Amino acid sequence: MSVAAAESGAAEAPVVMRASGLHKRFGGQVILDEAEFELRRGEIVLLRGPNGSGKTTLLNILTGNLEPDAGHIEIAADAALGTEDFRFPPSFLHGLNPVDHFTPERIANEGVSRTWQDIRLFPTHSLRDNVVLAMKNQTGENPLAVFFRRPTIEREESDWGRQADGLLSRFGLGGRETSSADMVSLGQSKRVAIARTVQAGARILFLDEPLAALDANGIRDIMGLLAELVREHAVTLVIVEHVFNIPRVLDLATTVWTIRDATIHVESPAEVRKETFHNEGDALRPWLAELAGSAAGIVDVDLPGGALLSRVQLDPALAGQAGLDVSDLVVHRGRRPVIGRTAADGAVEGLSFSVPRGALAVLQAPNGWGKTTFLEALAGIIPIAGGAMHIYGTPVHRMATWSRIAQGLAVMQSRDNAFPNLSVDESLKLARVDEPPDHVRPFMGRRISDLSGGERQKVAAACSLARARGSVAILDEPFGMLDVASIPRLQAEVAANSSGATLILVPAASQS
């Protein structure tokens, strides 16, 4: 069916992308079947669907990263460039043309850009350089220009650096322009990724979960900036977002595309608003109350930096026994303390809290608080500057990672939590999973890199939780990228660790 704009203004705008008859199959599984749509300038589309429905596949196709098995795509993002027409499968003669191929570079030159679930920045480059590198047709790309047009190159670098600094400031990253990309949080990295697409001159922008890991202020900033892109520059947006953040996107969206049964169904934002959604923090609160027997059984502890630790005791017989204990922990990124707060007298006050054996705790922390830094310090990936960490009463802060695992530590990261080049079977075998869960069996035989974000999360959870029983399990956003039907299943698996100690890290609950 044809997807038309929901708002009259967008409906009258020119078409910037049109597709029909899109078909894509992976093995015996049909992902897209005769899918079609129409995008107009300035339209804002929420693209949704359950895990594995084909959202990421559709984005990969429309940005040149994957060819459909069949179909037709027209792109007219930049009026000055006219309309580009792509038909699949390409004819034999078309395949002989060395310059007319459906590639990411070709599509990007047409004004189509995207952000990814897994942020793809140059980690050792500054935020400024990451944005500047997105500029097209730079004089310095020509090796000869380095020798003969040096003043021009230096002038361009200076001008584009100022542009990049302005963009970073608009995205809430003023003062961090010279920070390397590996020294900022995941939420901040997402802002850089969006700024980079703007610098590249995107006319159609596909965003894959741009709000994930952002706190309430970060979400408001990003949504405001996206609205400005549409209002001031008539950029067309297609946004894929996790179910917890769908209500935020609905405030901006003009149209909703739902992928169901391998086709695209159009719905209005008003229709979708009638459905019930919760943000991640709110969704976990009733679960904790259920585990505790009532909401009164939840113990809340305020932590520095606006974080909240909510704890329930799964096994009362183990209450008071040592599980995970963090005492006066201080962790630096470079010279800056990320975990630990600088007091008025200049002294650094460390982070302290405990999760007893038989307990499950949820740590909600705002963007930039240092969840990733804390996780890496606890796992022994990065050193600590002060304090101590104990697992079952044993100090582990001076142990190597493998020694901490032997002591009873299990960790699931929110990103980089699976080897993309391995198959699902190989990943499960490496994690010593003898009996794969039923919901993971359909992915057997496929490569991790071929899975959607939600499917990959299910495999990562199966690998991480395989040996978590009785351990101190640290799970970073385990429910991220999962659809509504998959969350209770994983919650039950997590709660099964009643003889150990479980700490779940999630972004702070969003507030209007």
C-alpha cells in the first residue's frame, strides 16, 4: 500500500523518495514482501514493528547498504540533482556500468543519510573532527592538493571546524569539541552522530534508535533539534525507536509506518497514541513491586549525580549476606572523575552502595552519569583511581577480569555484546550454552551481523545469563531493543538468579 503523509502540509510537498514492490528474503524467511511507500519533503515518519520485522533491513536497503531481491526505488532528495531511479535486480547491461551502482556512497551523495544502533564514530578523533569528516567534496581529498593548495585546505578546515563547533553546541556538547569520541558517553555519541549527518547535508535522514540511552533532558534536546531540522531546513525524517520511547516520537511524527507481515502499514499518530506505552524506568517499577510482593518492598537509595538505586530481596533467607559491595569508588576518564563527585574543598567523594546476596537492584542514572564507565571498572576493563569493590566479601578491584569472573562476576554490556562475525551457534557454544532458549532457536545458523538489534539482544542475553545463576550479574540495559512480548520472558530469566545478586543498569526514567 502507498504510505501518504498524514499532515496536509507534508502531503502537498514534493516526493523525495518512493519505493514499490520491495522484496527481501534471508534464507527461507521473507522479511519484506511487495513493500511500498512514499516520502515527502518535511515528513516525519515513525517506523515501528516487533523484533525481526524488518525495520533495520528496510533502513539498510534505503541507504544503499543492502540490495533488495526485487523492487523499484526512486530518490529525489536534492532537487538540484534530479531523480535517481534504481530497479532490482539490475539488468545485465546496468551491471556493466562501473559508476552507476546502488552503494552507500552513491545514496549519500543524493542527500540520504542515517545513524546506526551501534554508534560508528572514529574513537581516537575529537568530536570536532568526527563532524568535519562528514563534509563532502573536501579539497584535501585530492592528494595533489596537499602540496599545491595548502592555504585553501587550511582555510576550509578552519571554516568547517567553526561550523562543527556550532553544531556540537546546538546538540548540547559545547566545551567538548576537543574530547576524543571514546571519552564521551553513549548518549553524547548519538548526538555527535546526528550532528555529523547534518554536516553532510542530509535531506533525508534515517535515525535508528536516536533516543536510546538519553535521559529526559537529552531526549528533549534531540527532539527539539530534529523538529528544527524539519521546520528550518525541510529535512525528511524516518525514525526507528524502541517501544519505551515511541510516545516521545509520536509528539513529533506526522505519519506512522508499522511493518507487519512483511509489508508496510500506515497509521496516524493519533491512532497509535491510543496504545499503552511506558518508559523503561516506569516499566520496571511494577516488575520490582511484583517480585517484592508489594511496592512497599522496594528499597530506594539516592546516589550522587541524580542516580537512583531501587532494590528488592528475592530470597529473604539470604538477606544481609555479602553480594556486590562498592565502597568510595572513583574512576577517571583521562583526568576527569566520571565516577565520584568533587566536593567544595576539592576532594573527590567516591560512590558507595551494596546489593546483598539474593537481591535484585535497578540503577537508574541520567545520560553522562557514567554507567558504561562503572560497568567497565567493575569488570576490570579499565582501572579505578580509588575505592574498593567486593564480590561475596572478596576484594576484586585489583584482580584481572578473568579472576573476577572466576570469583562469580557475570556481565552483559549494552553494546559490543556479541561477536558480529560469529554465527549464533558459535556464540552459544563459546558461552557454553548447551540448551538454547526456544526464542533463540529460530536464529540458529545465522551470523550475528545479519540479526536485527532485538534479535542480537536476545542472543547476547542467552549467552550472558547462561552461567549467571548464583553469580553477581551486572546487566547494562538488558531490555533495550526488545519488543513488548520479549520483555517478560527476559525478566523471568533475570529474576531466576535469586541465589546471586543482580544489578540492572538503565537510563533514568524520562519525565515530561
